[in-house]
Amino acid sequence: MLDHSKVRLNQTPKAAWPVLVRDVVVCSLSAIQVSDSIAVRAPRRVASDAFSDDVRLGCDNARRADWDSMHNSQVRTAFVLAGGGSLGAVEVGMLHALTEHGVRPDFVVGASAGAINGAYFAADPTPRGVAKLDQLWRGLIRRHVMPMRLSDLFRIALRRDYLVNPSGLRRLLEDHLPYRLLEQAPIPMHVVATDMVLGQEVLLSTGPVVDAVLASTAIPGLFPPVQVNGRYLIDGGVSNNTPISSAIKLGAQRIVVLPTGFACALKGLPTSAIGRALHALSLLVMRQLVSDIERYRGDAALHVVPPLCPVDSSSYDYSGCAALIDRATLTTRAWIAAGGLSTPCGVPNEMREHSHA
């Protein structure tokens, strides 16, 4: 059992994050194997009747009035979606519950996997739109996002600057996103990426949406950087994986944060080099998010949706996405019914350092 209480990544100075991320990826990927199997179990599916009718009634009635009264008060509301690889499926379940409750943000900010979900959600921020995103995630397998071909092995041998061709992810975005420019989204969509040279956060609000999302998901060393407006951009998680600060700069006064969480109940380390690198990154960005919530809770009303716990599948394992969606839908409904949208909150216990004996 992994004991995450021994991890102290949140003590790393913020200026050192880009270097730390680079070192983690480079060290982990240097021993890459062709095999990409992961020795972890798929997450346990939660029964659909896990919560009582009273909880559902509370979600549908009393708390809806609380949210409506706040939402109609001209307060700008943002959804902030975090990165997290395959754990991005958790955000789909959260969006199911939020849209069922009638919650619609004024704009969306996303980084890494959160940029993918945010871009799709901004196209149709309704239960119907989330249902389409749900179908996409349920049919997703790893090779759709991170295909490893023979040409990739030659690229490694030739010491090229990335391992995986992003054509699969590009095709997935181009085939399913109904708009081409960020400014064409029905609700404003902002994508966070990172300047590869300077390590600075880059906020993309206009221009080609596919290029923006590819830049925000370009894990350094794994995918190639994406050139946008003359700058080479990489994964937004390097500089700001859950961009609360970006939402505040854009004028948000109320922020609903959708974290992906982390694999807190792994039975063993991922067996592949890429899997281990991504797991390490997920631990890093979760510590960053905890710090950001504590830092910015006085600058905006933060409503942090609790992530799933326990989670025994890594951010590189796409086999359990359906179960993650189902569980997150139920837990988010319960959080709403308990007043999660009524009162700003701090860091959920599920995000703090802990282990499962």
C-alpha cells in the first residue's frame, strides 16, 4: 500500500515546479518499456441506489433555490476544471450532477484533461451536452489518447524530443468538438497552457480550440510542444493545473472547482515508466491545488467538489472510466444536497494527505 502521507510535494517552491516536472518525466521515461500494462484494479462500481430518495429530493428542491438566488445576483461564476489524465472521467460525473441541478457558469477555465472536458462542456453546457461527453469517455481507451507505434520507437532511438504522436488526440478533438475557435463556444472557454521556455502560465481565450487543448495537454517529454502565436506551449498542469487564479483574474467571484483527485488507494506502483511518471505528476498537482485553495479562498467564493476516495486506478489507466463517472455523479449529488453549492468551503478531506491501510 502506498502511504501518501510521506509525500511533501507541496513544500516545493512554486518557481521550481517546471524543473521538478521536467526531472520527474525525464527520469521516469528514460527507462520506458513498450509494455503499458498497469497492475492495479479497476475502481469498484457504486450501486445506483447508494443514496436515499431524501438526498435526491434535497438536491432537486431546497438547494436549487439556494443556488438560483445566488446565481441571479449578477455574481460572475466560473467552472474550473483540473487536469488528471484518465481521472478526468471524474469531472464528467460532477458535471452530470451540476447540470441536473441547473447550474450554468458564466465561463469555464480548464487545464490539461480539464481543458478537454471544459472545451466539450462549453459547446453544450446542459445535461444533454454532458451526456455526449459521457459517451465519449465511456468509449475511450488508452491508444485513442496515447498510441504507441513502431515509428514512436524509432523516434525514441533517434532521440527526438517527444515519445507519442499526438495525432490520435487531435483526431478525437476534431471529430467531436462542434466549434473551431475558442471565441465561438456558446459560453466563454479559457484554456491554460505553459510557456516551455519561460515556465510562465499562458491563458488562451481566442484562436483554434484544438491547438489550444493540444497545448494544454502536451505532457513534456511525452507529447511535442505546440506552437501558438510564436510560443512553444506545453501542459497547463506544469504552471497551473487547477487554474483558480486564472478564473479570479478573469473576474470570477464564485468558483466551482472540479478536481480529479488522485490514486490514493493503489495496490502497487504502475508497471510502466509512463504510468509511474503520470502518477508522480498527479501527486504534485494535487498538492499544488491544496495550496491554491487555501491561498485564494479569501479572493472568491470557492465551492470545491470533493473528488472520489478511495481511487485505486492510476491516471494512466482508462479501463475504469465508466465506474469513475458513475461514482462521481452520485457523490456530487450528495454534496449538492448537503449544501455544497450554498456555502463556500475549504479543502475537502479527500484531497489532503492520507493513506488507506
